[in-house]
Amino acid sequence: MRISELSTQTGMTVPTIKYYLREGLLPEGERSSPTQATYGDKHVERLRVIRALLDAGVSIAETRRVLTALDEPPEHSYDLLGTAHAAITPPLDEALDLNEAERIVSALGWKPGTCDLAVLNEVARAVEGLERAGFVVPNAVMREYLASMRRIADAEIAGVPTESPEAAVRYVVLGSVLVEPLLLALRRVAQQVSSWERFGGEG
């Protein structure tokens, strides 16, 4: 198909597709003349992945990093998923004290080397925020957080598609970015339902 047909099929404008070509995010089509190229289903799929990454808030630079992993996949799926997570995780803050974060996540089965330091940093950053506010999560509640998160993670990872690296990255990146607001909203609904069940009849 020509670029105009690729545009129609993907819903992206021709200038946008040309921009992705210039940025090296989308591979060149097969040249049929010095000014014409043809594109195939792989270009359609790649454009959908690019759009999904960018719409999820991933930068052009990190999108390129994820796409490089797609083109040259690492030997283990774990490393591919790590690349996807890295694209949506804030950069490492080496000033953060990780001791308390490590103690907490050990209940998830964490051991040194089982997750990226940047992800552990996010836990440490959250813990630091709680400490600054003087807020303590009760032990029973923290245990429930950890047990629930592990069950959620196990279910999510069991659902990672294995038919292609593109499908796996799309699932992980979109699942991380777009599902997190859903998880927060569901938590708030559950809190209100639980509160109504406990206190609603008391006025």
C-alpha cells in the first residue's frame, strides 16, 4: 500500500507518518521508485504500537528504545518487559535511601536483582512522602496491600501475550500506564462501598 493508504488504514495523517519515518521509529517502506514506497501489515502494526506508546505518555526517545528492543529482542522475555517498564518509570534518584523500600518489597518475593532499581526507587519515593507527612500505614493494611499487589501482578503476568514481542510490550506499557488510573478508581469505589457497609446505617 502507498503512504496515503497507510494513513487511511491507521487513522494517522501522512505528515505524522513521515515524521515517524524521519525519527527512525517506523522503518522505511519498500522503494518502488525514487519518490514512492510501498508499506505492508508490519508497518500498520508498528504504527499502532508507536501510537499506543506515545498516547501513553512515553517520550520519543523512550519509544525508540522500546522499538529497538522489538527489532532486536533480548533472549529473555523478562528483559523485554523490563525495557517496557523502563520507558514509563521516572529516572533513578541515587539520593534516595532504599533500605525501607527493600524491607517492604521483600514481602512481595523481591530479592536483589529481581527488579529494576528505578522501580524500587518509586517505592522509596512513596515511602519518603509518607514519612514527611507523618503518616503510617497500619501493619495489617500494609500486609493486605502487598498480598493484593502480588495477586494482581501474578494475574497480569500470566496474561502477557506470547505471540509476539510487540503484543507483549503493548500489553505491559498500556497495562502499566492506562490501568493504573483504573486501579486507583476501583480502590476508591471499594473504599466507599466498604465505608457505607460499615458506617452507612449509622447516619
